[in-house]
Amino acid sequence: MSNELDSLPATPGSASAVKGQGTAVSLALIVGCQLMVAIGFSSLNIALPAIRSGLNLSLSELSWVTNLYMLTFSGLLLLGGRAGDLLGRRRVFLAGIAVFTVSSLVGTLADSSAMLLVALVGQGAGAAFAEPASLSLIAVNFTEGSRRDRALAVFATAAGLGLAVGLLVGGLLSEISWRAALFVNVPLGLVILVGTPFVLRESPRNRGRFDVGGALTVTFGVVALVFGLTRAGSAGWSDGWVLGSFAAAIVLLVSAVLVEARASHPLVPLHLFRNGRRATAYINTVLVGTVGAGMLFCLTQFLEDIVGFSPIEAGFAFLPLAVTLFGAAVATPRLIARRGAKAVVVAGAASLTAGTFWLSFLSWDTSYAAGVLGPLLLIGAGQGSSVTALNSLILAGVPHGDSGAASGLQQSTMRIGASLGLAATVTMISTVGRAAPGEGGVSTARAHEIMADGFGRAFALSSALIAVGLVIAVFLLRDSRPVARPHEKPLS
């Protein structure tokens, strides 16, 4: 990684231009945010069985431990990106890191499920403001092309490192207490808070105002959709709350589009979607996002509850995923230069489809080596390459004033996809459990068989969703870099 950092050029007017080695240090602090968010999410996932046991939660209730964080994160990401444009990206970056760090400490000290959920909402809110600010700082400071692609690869690589570190540290600390798994973010957050004012300079503010109406309609629309999907698994599709949630989601999301079309300073500038390549890349980002959260949710419980791994063993079991993701993210800029971004997205989607389809054959007697290791390698390669290539396609040609909104939308679509994917996963598992005859009082072996069947069907659904993304990438995604319109000034 040091070679990647050192090869990035200084940008006039940035902290890098003022401090000789500032480029490496500045980028290290920026990706430190991504690292912290990734560690927080992966360590939380590896601790899910311990949280479920410690707080006596049902499967649907357990899903909200992850989903509350992701819903807050995805719902506020657009507002976080806009806040960076209007208030200054370093200021918003610092505020988000501070909220995330304090919330992690609150989660560490939580003595009830309610207090834990409040802490997770705080983590999601902090990450929603810090992460788009960090990504847009890269978009502003590094020239479009291979140099920015390398910076984005370092940024994406941080997710792989955070995943690996979070799984291992989370597994190790979960042996002691699930609360300890939340504390790992506190020291990293403090380092970023202390170092940022001395290394990163503030970006210029853009004129405008916050689009509160757009933020509210988008956030509550996504929450209503995910709530309906999650509740359907336990209450059935004809349940009044489920139908009401879906109706509310439709009304709110349609209203969001109308609000954005009329807003003088929209949260999501709709002209970003006039470029067909960028719009298609956003759709694929949602579909790619459906894989990760559901996979971690299922496989963590499969490995610990059915295979019998300890939390630390489960953490090591996920290492091939993290290492492959890391390697794919590092190699992707060279692949883009040689083959084009479309080819990388297609290959990544094919790898994700194959990996999730393989996992659809999970059963109660599936071993790690025979049924889990191979899919993890395929999914890691697919995610590492797809996310980096889609980031490059989305940010190419974005006008300076919209960089925060574009990067926030990219992260938001990814997290919305993760929330929808997890909700669909839990619904599928719960539906299988409800349909199983004699579920109450069954033996442990029968319970494991029912759970594994639910996991397998959830992965079949995930495979179908990402296959749609593969078809879209093959037939609709254009590979050429966009040409700026007269009113758009390309980033430099």
C-alpha cells in the first residue's frame, strides 16, 4: 500500500502541496475513516451470535442490530455528502468521526438492548457524514484517470483491510464480550480526530442550502421498505403492517423524486442520471451491495451455530474473503487501464453470481472447506473489482460542486442495497422456518437443518439479484468516459 500512496501526486492548494510527504499521510487519514467504518461493521457481524445469546433476541430482532446501523447510514449518506459541499469537507469529516467514536464508546458501555440500538444509530449517523466527505476529498484532490483510480483502489483496499481486521479482532474480543468488539473503533477514531487538523486542509464551501425534504422522504422511504421486507418473514406478506409499509415506501420514494426535481438545491442533482453510463453504474452498485451484509449475517451464524466454530475461528474463516477482496481492489486499476471498466464490472458480477449460487447449496452437513471457502474467494474477487470499477465510472466527469452528492449517492446506493439484501435474507430464512412442520420443540439437528435450508434459499435469491446486475452490465453499461457538458467542469 505504501507504494500506492507514495505514487499519488500533490495537488496545488492541498495539504499535500504544503507538506512534502503530506500526500501519503493525508490519504492515510482519509482511508482511515473507511477502515474504521469497515472494522466497526465486520466486528459487529462476527459478534452477532454472542449478541443474540446475551440479549436473548429472535432472528428478526437480531437483524435490526445490523439494519438499524445500515438504515441510518444509507438514509443520511446523501445529506452527509451535501453537508460536505456546503460546510466544508474536513469540518464534516471531523464531526462524523467524532459522533462515530462517541457512539462506539456508548455501545461499549451499553447495559440494555435499547442502549445498544441507540449507539448503533449514532454510529450510522456518524459514518454517513464522515465517509462521503472522505471519498469526495479524494475526488477533488486527485486527477481523473489512472491516478484517481489508484487512490480509489487504496480507498477500496481499506475496506478489505477493515473487513479482515474487524473479523479477527471482533472474533477475538467476542470470546471475552460482544461489548469489547465495539470498543475497537474508539482508539482509531481518536487518532483520526487528532491528526486531521494538522494534515488535511479545509475545502472551499459551495453556496446553497440543505434539502431537508429530500433527506426525509428518501430516509423514511427506505426505512419503510426495509421494515416491510423484514416483518414479512415473521408476519406474512398479507400482514397489515407489511402492506402499509410497502404503500408508505412507494409514496415516500415517489415524493422524493418529485421533491428533488423541484428543489433549487437538490440533495440528489437529477442531472447526474442523464449520463446513461453513470445511471447504470448506480443501479449495479445497488445490486452489488445486496451481497455483503446478507452473506456475513448468514455465514457467521452458519459457521458458529451449525459448523461449531468459535468466534475467533469464524473470524479466521473469513480471511480468504478479505485477502481476495484486497488483492482484487489493488489489481483493478491496471485491469481498467488494459480492459476498460465495463469488462471489470462484468467479470466481478459473474464472480459474485457464481459465489452466491455455490452457497445456495448449503446444508446442515456442509463443511467449510467443501462449501464455504470457494464461494468466499469468488465473492471477495467479485466485490473488490466491482466496487472499485463502479466508483471510477460514477465519479468520472462529475462537476466539482456535485462531487459530494455523487460520492454520497454512490455510498448510499451501496448501503441501501445492503439493507435490502439483509432484509430479503432474513425474510427468506424466517419464511422457511415458519413453513417447516413441527418447528417448536424440534431437536438441535432438525433446527440446524431448517436454518441451513433457509440460508441456502437466501443465497439463491442473492444469486438471482446479482445475475440481474450481470445482465445489465453486459448489455447496458457503456465503457467510455463521459464528456463534460458545457455546464459541467470536470474534476482536476
